[in-house]
Amino acid sequence: MLTFIHGVMGCGKSAQIIEYYEKHKNVVCLKPKFGEEFNSVIHSRNGKSVPCINFTDEDDLIDMFFKTRGFNNTKHIIVDEVQFCTRKQIKQLDNLSKIVTVICYGLLRNVDNSLFPVITDLLYYADYTKELTRKCVCCKDKSAFISGMYNLNEKHIYVNNRNARFHMYGTAIPLPVSKDTKYLSLCKDCYEMKTSFTPKEINDMLKGEM
């Protein structure tokens, strides 16, 4: 069975992965390499963490599975940050789900409100999908639907990258990810209306989440 569980940042995906890992036996966690700190573990804001096996875009997950004796005879495969897999790897996970339980966790939408390319494939193959929800960090009222990306500019104001783009030959290029990048889980109204936040506003919104 192939399951896809998605939700914005801060909705509890990592905590749920860790809870599943602790509850079941023979669980292997996988995570694509994408330059993240603590990439060899899956860690939650509650302080807990579990180990994971990293893989690259070039890795064949089926080969990895059988060359390591089925990840040491696992019965459950959890994939974190599934939006960074390749389309081939999504199909490989679908094939693996015929012999073991495969649960994928990740984001549904990119910071510009478009679906991640591989998510379209995952939604097609998934036997079951579920959304984890949380409140918007800005209005604290409506449900968040996107993890918007904000970057510090020269005026010390964080500007949403959906508006702060420069165009070259008609192509929109997002602001680069840096140490000054912040991700805010926002509802549709706040995402569309609030194009910028001061660093203090962002720090207030993210209190208790870092």
C-alpha cells in the first residue's frame, strides 16, 4: 500500500513519522539529499529524532532495497521530504508498495503555490492520501495552506518570493535560499495580502517553532 501524507511546515509530519517509527518494528526511513542540515536524521520540533537512509537523484530505490536484503527485512518504508524525489523514484516507491508498506510525507505545494512536479505522479499512484493541518502563523485563525518563503532584502524586510522576482527573457526566477530564508505557514488570505514582514514579525510568528 502506498500512502501520501502532506501538510505545510509545522503541521506535525516529522512528529508523526517518529511516532510511527517508535510504534512499529522493522521500519526504515528514507530521505533524499538536498543539502539540509541534519540530513542523516529526521528530527521534530519536540526534540525527538530517528535515523534515516539518504539517497540521491541517481539512486534506484528498488536496487537499494534488494541489495541491502530488503533494508534488513523491513516491513515499513517511510519517505520524508518526498517532494524532492525524482519521477522515476516515485514509480519505484509505487512498485515497492506492492511488497511492503510505503508511507510518503512531504509538501503538496511549492512556495509559488504550484504543485511540486513529482507530487502529481504520487497523487496518481497513492492508494490513500491525507492532509495534516495547522493554523496560519499570521492570522492565527484560518487553516494554513502553503509554506511561503521569505528572504531578507537590503531594507531588512522579509519579502515573499512570489512577488520579489526578477525576470530575464520572460522567465521568473525566485529569490535564492540562504541563511536569511524563513518559511511561514500561511492561509490563502495572508499569503495573498501580506507580501512582506519585518524580522520582528517573523520571529514573533515563529516563537516556539524553531
